[in-house]
Amino acid sequence: MAKVELRDYKKAKSPIASLWRLFRYFKHCRVLLLSAVFSILLYSAATIASSYMMKPLVGLLGETGIAPNEIMAKYMALLIGLAGLYLFSAITNYALNRLMLEASTVIMRQLRTELFSKMQKLPISYFDANTHGSLMSYFTNDIDATNELLQHSITQLLISVTSLIGTIGMMLALSMKLFAIMVVLAAFVVIAVRVTTKISSRSYRLQQKHAASVNGYIEEMIAGQRDVKVFTHEAPVMEGFSKINNELFRVSARATTATSVIAPILNNLSHIFYSITCAVGVLWLSGGNVAGVLITFLGYIRNFSNRVSQISEQFNAIMLALAGAERIFDVLDMEPEADEGKTTLFAENGTHFWVRPDGEKIPVRGDVRFYDVDFSYVEGKPVLNELSLYAKPGQKIAFVGSTGAGKTTTTNLINRFYDIQAGKITYDGLDLMEIKKDDLRRSLGIVLQDTHLFTNTVMENIRYGRLDATDEDCIEAAKIANAHYFISHLPQGYDTMLYSDGANLSQGQRQLLAIARAAVSKAPVLILDEATSSVDTRTEKLIEEGLDALMKDKTVFVIAHRLSTVRHSNAILVLEHGKVIERGDHDELLALKGNYYQLYTNMIELS
């Protein structure tokens, strides 16, 4: 199966660029962001001011010639002011966290909407190439990691940055000499952060990729648990899980190791420079209130170190979240399913027309033709080779042949789930590439071998074939598919809720609902891919009776392994190695005594 290539996760990506792209989503909540930033500035100002209060407090101890009661009054005033600053910082801290929480929920809603919308626009080949679990990891692991970044890490980052800027400004105002020591500290910090960022950013992208693989494997094994137990494959399944789980462990350990070393490095650097500043400051500083300046500066060093340590503590979450955000952005940047078609479908009084860009109307008749079509899912491995066939309006065309002959692929090309590499397909004389994909697919009623039912009522599942269908239309479609009888005997009839892909129905009943869904669509062309494969012989006969009415005046393509279901087709096409090797009705092909004759007689012998 052809894979849709994602961006190479090994490419060096700038975390700053990803962070900036994420920041741009704050345009969806500008008022909340501005209010949060204002609260952050107030909070940072309050914490910096509270640290500066140490200078006048210490300075009071060295003052002389002032009455003790006056000193006590000034001392109490400073303490009250300090308490007020602490209270104000607590209030602004609560406000900024609350505002960022609300802003993050707005952004996550937007991200989920964009991601889900992009998924709807990607080609079917993308979903064929990825497991359900790996696709779901975008909406779980990656979205959750990004949400954590927005709710907490970015808030802490903004606080730390503003506090660092304010702290540096106060250090410069207090002493240029002592600040020179901080420049050396900053150089060591930058080097340490740069090295760990380079190592961990790639490791975290690998971690998210392997987490998606683990999720995909788990989803697949749980869905196929019955087969696992039937064939006693528990041990091989555990072996396969252990392999990918250990790989996830390996890359996760590498990522966390690279980022966890920075915290102790920064912590030890802060202690070293704290001691150096204290020792050198006593020698360098002169003049009045030296103790107040030195103690205040040392407090700012501690504040500086704490802010840097907070950034390092959030570093794991930031790198993990940015890896998740990058994976989301990879999907958002993928090219949507190409559609150059300009011809649209128009229905008027129950009659369908193709409307070309120049306004010309062409009645939809269901004339489908293949001209020397070549197609392959993987380059160099052709599935169809110069395939030519035709289906005249109102004909029932059956495809038979061995597994891998190209039967389902042929119908996938009619609805443009995939595009051909060579040749031409026409629909009512129009090149298939001229027709808009949505309109093309609305003209086709499809019943697949694997039926998917949604969590909703029986009525709404039938209505999925045509959303504007009335309840009466849905009931009539169910009668055509001979599903009305069993639906009427469900606990709530058509209002019965279906869960877990219709697990409360039999496989045959699910198939009947799929046929009813195709019937309500009133599409001029029907594609039945093993539509009766999961029903018993009696039900199959009932379905065929309903399909006879459904197929009246419509072009129908039928894929079936039961040759009894194709006897009454206008034309039976025998496919082998991507080519039509025999064509004719049932009697004509039996008279040829060729491939179809062999298939049919073998069926009789086995029955």
C-alpha cells in the first residue's frame, strides 16, 4: 500500500520556531493573552520589588542619630509594604494562571478543530498507511503534551523571562562590578542549555513517534483479541509489544537524561557564583550601606538562579510538548487531497446532471469506461496493467477473479480513492479528473465488505447515506434492503442506539443497514463490494430481491466471491493480474469453458 510521506522527524527543527508558531495561536484569544501578560508584568514587578525591600531594611540597622521609635516606625512601614507586595504577587499569580488556563482551552479547541479538519482532507492512502492507534495519538498524546505546554510551561516561561529581565535591570542599578560576575554565569548557562536542547529535541520527537507506534500496536491487538486467542498468539504478541515498548523506553530515557542533567549543573553553578559574589563583593564595594547593596544583590542572584532552575525544570515538558506540537504541525502542513475537478453534480426533480464550468448540463447516465489504465499502490508493483472495460447505463457489471486480481482496486479508482498513473477513465463521457471529488462520490452508492456503523440511532445510521433524507425515506430504504423487519423488532425500533460499530447487531444485520444506507442515497451508480458476503443464503436471497428494485435503471458494479450472486449480471468481467481476460454473461462464459468456467465448476464441486 502506498504510504503518504510525512516530514522526516530526524530533520533538525528549531524549538524556538515551533514555539513561535504555537504562540501565534494566541490570536484566537488576544484579550485573555494581554490580560495574562499584564498580570505577569505586575507579578514580576511585585516579586522584584519585594527583593529590593531588603536594601532599606538592612540600611535601617546602620542608621544613627535617629530615635529608636522612629526607626521602629520605618521598620514596621517597610514590613507592611513587604507584606502588601507578597499579597499582591499572590493575587496576580492566581490571575495569570487562571487567564492562561482559559486561553489554553481556546487554543486547544482551535488546534483540535484544525487537526480534525485536515484529517478529513487527506487522501485515503494516508489512512491506509497508518494504524488507527497512531492516528489517535495525534489527538491524545500530542494534543495533551501541547496543552500542558500552554497551561503551565509557557506561563512559567513568561514569568521567568520577565523576572529575569527585571532582575538583570536591578542588578545593573545596584552594582556594575558585581553584574560582571553574572555575565560569566549567563555564558555557562547558555552553553549548557544549547547543548542539551540539541540532544533532547531530536530525542523527544523520536519519543512521540515511538509512542504513536505503541498506541497503534495496542489498538490493533485489542481489536483483534479474538483472533489472537483463537490462534494462541499471546506469546508472539507480547514479544512484539515488548520490542516496540523497549524502543520507546530507550528513546524516552535518552530524552529525559539529556534534559535532567541541566538542573544539577545550573544549581551548582548558582551556588558557586553566589559564594564568589559574596566574597568579591565585600572587597569591591565601598561607601554607605554596603551590606544592604550586597545582601540585595545576593538576593537577586538567588532569584536569577531560581528562575533559571524553573526553566530547566520545565525543560522536559517544553521539549516533549514541542515534539508533540511539531507532529501536529507536520499533519497541518501536509498537502490535502488534490482535486482539480470543476464539473459539479446537480439534482433537479429527481434527475441528476453534470454541470460543466461553462454551464453545460450533461445527464448522469452511469456510463463508465476504462481506457488502458495502469495503476500501482507501490512503484514497480503494478496492480492494473492496461485495463480496459466499459459499463453502459443501467448495466449490472460483475467482477470476479482470484484474490489480488484487481477487483476492489478497480472500484476504488471509480470513486477516486486513488488516481491512476496512466490511461483514462470516463464517466458519461467526462474525464474522471474533470469532476469534483465530492460530487463524484455523491453520485456513487457504495456498500463495502467491512461495514462501519456510527454511535447513533439506526435511523441516523441509514440517513448517513443522504443527510437530507426524511424518516420516511430511511424506512423505505430499509424495506428495499429487507432490513425493516429486524429493525422493527429491535428494543426501540429505528430509535435503537448502536454502539461500538453496531456490536449489538449481527454481522448480517450490519450489512443490511449498509445496503439501506446506499439505497437512501439514491445514487445513479452503485458499487457493491462483497455486499452479501456476511449474510446467510436466505437473507442473501431477500437482499437480492431488494437490490433488483434498487438497481433499476442504474449502473451497478458488483464484486463477489459467490458466483451465484453474479449469474444475472449483464456482463461478467474475469480479472487476472490486473487485466480483463474474459467478458460475457453467465451462459456465454460457461460456453467458453475458460477461467470463469473453472471458477464456477469448482464452486459447484465444493458446494
